[in-house]
Amino acid sequence: MNSSQPAGTSTGGLLTARVAPFLTLPVQPKLQVGSVDDPLEREADMTADRVMAGVPVSGPLSRIAPPANGHLIRRDAPAAQPVNEEERREFEAMRADFFRAAGERMSEDILGSAGFAEGPGGTHARPTNPDEALRVTTRWGVTRDILIAGVPKLSASIQGRVAAGSHGSDTLAARQQSLIDAMTSAGQQAYQDAIARVRGEPFWRNHLDTTTIFIFPDLSGANRYAGYTQEGTERSPDGTISKAFVIHISKDALEAGNLDSVVANLIHELSHTLDVGNVIAPSLDPFLNELAELLADHPDIQALRQGAADADEARQTHVKRIKQILYEHTGYGEKEVFAHLQQLTHQPSVTVDGTQVSGSRYILSTVEGYVRALQRIGIRPRTLSNILDALGRRTDMLYDRRIAATPQGSTARQRLVREKELARLTLSVARDLAQEELDATV
Ligand SMILES: [Zn+2]
């Protein structure tokens, strides 16, 4: 996404609000064996899995098989069952508790690794001014210069921030059609072909048929990302409001006939519409707010809204934008790893710095890059390792659904089974490479 991306997209802070898809994820029973030595970590890990799997919690977590010989035979995710209102509320409350506790712990880790003093109660001093906030964010790569470059100048008498998703009386469907119509005929054909290719896989066909998803071919030029997904609501003519996703893809890529890359991007973005298990972003949300509030009052940032007509509104705009930047340097990598590992099935070779790189190599190096970014956050290695394990399980889970939707005995199904293995290995190797890199710099 770029700086013109409206606030409140799915790459923003809305992750915690994503409840519905959570509860609709069919749950697959699975058996996992993991080494366990820290009960707190184990509890957090199990809770995370259940939260991620969208398992309604109607009993104590301790019902899960107890550890034996330092190993836990884990039988999480019992068969899906209808959820009543009370269970749903309980589940939401547990989820909130889980993220609050995880967030507190992560921010403590981060403050410790950023050198903040530990107080008598075992908690660290918090940043209290913009410079101290920068001490934290600089380790994520968010320096003063990065902030200044990324925060809009609001000094002029602005205004009219365009409300996200407001297109007058335009419906999303009409908007989609007008964007299609605005393309060259080659672009329009590529758009249809790309969607047909995605629909060629039964799982995605079914997903597109059962979820309200619009695909806007409206990105052009040098976007930092080839696509992004917004989550919002749509009001139908009879007034009912339902959940809808808008996936933005590159008009330029379509018109240039880069069908393969558009298909891979579509699989990536569609995976985001199903990605419900991120841990880092919802956990760190309060901490990022705290930092963004401090950073917005850095004199160099304040200068960017000097003389703005509505000072409070301008400040809020800056806080939001800063938070988005902080997010892009922290929890964002978690969901990107997930989407890239699904995109792997359709990833064509790409040219990087004039060199042709195979699709799987490209995904490997991209995933490695994100894992390294996650390591820089400052979460303790053990916790991050658990989070990446869970991410691997979530990856498997979506592959299993894709496989299950594909006719038994078909070549397509066999290939998906192998691609699931490839995705699993890709994550393992990326983690190894990132770890080696880390060890080498210590
Ligand atoms: Zn993405």
C-alpha cells in the first residue's frame, strides 16, 4: 500500500475487529506434538491456537490433554459446533484477554531490548516523550526521517479528507464495473482471464461465490505493493448491511498482460480475506497507539501540521498514519508470510535486479525478509518461535481446505498436496536462514 491508501484497511488496525471470519473457519482436528517447558507459554500457545482456529470456548483449556514427559500431545480444535450468543461473548472476552496479556508481555520484551530500565515491580519504564519513543521504533527501522517522509503535510488549509470507501451513491459493484470499463480491452480481457484462473481452483471458486468480494483494478504506477485488501460493509438496495472485501489490484499489470503475477497477487489478497489468526498486530495494538501518540508530538512532525485548520483533526490524522507505519514494521510481516505461502502455488518467476528468480525462490527470500523483520521487533525469541509455529499450522490449515475442495485423485489435488509441503519447507528454511543471519550479527 502507499501513503494514499485510505485509513482503516485490512492492513491497518482493524485486525482485532475481525470476528466473523474467525467463527466461520471450519475447524480441522489435528494432532500436534510440541516440546513444552514453560507452562505460561504453553497456555498462551494453546489459547492462541484455539483463538486462531476460531474454536468456540465452552470449557476450560485444561481439558486439553496434559503434558507428558515434557511433551504435549495436543488435540486442539474439536469438531466445529454451533456457537450460541453466550459462548460467542465468552470467546470474544477470552480473545481480548489473550491479546492484552500477550501485548503486555511483548511490549515489556521490546522495552527491555531497547534498553529501558527495569523498575522494582519487574516492569520497564515506558517511553514518555517522542525521543524515547524513537528509541523503541528505531530498532524496527522507523527513524525520524522515515516518519517525516511517511506522514502527510497538513499545514495548508486542508481539507476534505476523503472518507474511505465513500463514492457518493455509487455502489461497490458499480464502482468495480466502471474501473473495468476504464481499462483497455486487453486489460479487460486479462482481468476476466485472471479471475477465471483463480476460479479454476475449486476452493477459491467457492470462496468467491460465498463471500462478497469486489476486485478493483485501480492500482497504477509504482505502488509499494502489488495489491491490498480493504474490509468493510456494503449496503444492498434493500438496506441490509453485509460484510464485503475490496481487493485492489494493478491495472497496469493487467494492461501489460502480466497475467501470472496478477493471479498470484489475487491468491495473496484472497488469502488475506481468510487470514484470521494474527497474534502480533492485535497484541501490540495498544503499544503502537502509545508510541504513535508520543511520536505525533515530535517537533518535526508537529511542524507538518503547523497552521492546519483543525488542529485536533490534523493531529489525529498524523497519529493514525504513524501507527500504520509502525504496524508495517512490526505485525504486518506475520500476515504477509501467511499470504505469500499461499501465493506460492501460483507464483511465476520474477526478475529481481535483472536476474530471473524462480517463483519458489522468490517466495523463500520474501518470507525470510519478513521473518527477519519480525525478529527485529524485540519479542523474546521463544515467543516469536511459538508465533511462527502457529503461523505454520495456520498455513497448513488453509492448504488442507484447498486440498479438500479439490477432487480426490486429481492431478491438481496431488500438486496442492506437494505445494503444501513446499510451503511448510519454505517457512522452515526461511526461519533457519533468518536465524543464521541473526546469529552472525550477534
Ligand atoms: Zn499482503
